[in-house]
Amino acid sequence: MTAALVSAGIGYAEKSGMLNVLPTVPAIGRKGTLALAAFAWQRFAGGGKLARDIAIVSAALAGYELGKTGTVSGDDYEGDY
């Protein structure tokens, strides 16, 4: 149930433009950046279960989008990786 709520929150944040404040990391996009930030929050700043859930769900959503479309939204890099 938590994963469904977190994914709905990420979808809302993306739709409303709140994810646009995150920097874009090439190849992983904004959802991947969110996953890294949430992981660091959980691992190093005591973010707890919420941060862990955000990291897992955002990484899963980024992976799904990469597999489906070949890119992750927010990945604006034009060069070779």
C-alpha cells in the first residue's frame, strides 16, 4: 500500500512540476536523482522507512520508464555516455 501512495505522490510531483527543481543526472533523469537523494537521506541522515520507500519506488519507476521508452524523463543529455 505504501508503494502505491509513494508512486502516486511521485506522479503528482512530476505532473505539477515539483520534480523540475531537482538537478538532472545524465542517464538516470529526475526520478533516478530522486532515488539517489532518498537513498542518501535514508542511509546518512536517518530518513527511515519513508526515505527507503521513496528510493525504491522512484528507482523502480525510472527503470520502468527506461525500459519502456529508452529514456528517463529529465535526462536532457545529448552526448555519448
